[in-house]
Amino acid sequence: MNGLVGVLLVGVGGGVGAAARFWVADTVMARRASGLPWGTWTVNVAGSFVVGLATGWLLFGGAFEHWRLLLATGLCGGFTTFSTASVETAALLRSGRVRRAVLYALSTLAVTVFAVGAGVASVATLTR
């Protein structure tokens, strides 16, 4: 599903995802003041789980391609922000907080990959 419809689905999903990311990350950071950027970490983990759910739905639930474009590419593409996670890791390193930077970077990678797998596995289990 390429063309104008695909672009519109990705655009709408991306806009909603970006607005949701701003709100969720801001809310988490307001409630959890610490040395790690938990807002970005939270949106990346949650978004990765939703990507896993969408992927599982496509693989096992018979969803259509337009749902992948809207949910996985658009919504989760706008919601997650690995570029911000990279900048935040670099900022932790620049400020001399090397352990926190390594913890943040490795936990982001490990937990988001696990979250995608958990999303796919959840759909696979529910559709069998």
C-alpha cells in the first residue's frame, strides 16, 4: 500500500504518536526526578511493545497492511525516539556520568528488543 493513502496513514499515525510521546515523556519526567531520562526510556519501551503487537497481529491475526502503516510505522515511529535516547546518553557521558550512560543505553536496547518480542509472543499466544 504505497502512494497517497500510505503517506496519509503514516502521517496521521506519526502526528498522534509524536503528541503522545511529548505528553507521556513529560508526565513521566515530572513524576520521576532522577539522573536518568525515564520519560524517553518509557516511550521507547512502550512503543516497542506496541510495534511487537502490531507485527504479531500482521503475522498471526491477519491484519491488513494499512494497519502496519498506521500503527507500527506511523504511530510508533512518532511515539518512539531512539535519536533522543542517543542524545541523552551522550549528555550523560559529557557530564561524567559514565555508569548511568551505559546503564541507560544498554537497558534501552535490551528492554526494547524484549518488548517487541513480548508483543509478538502475546499476539501469537492469543491467536492460537
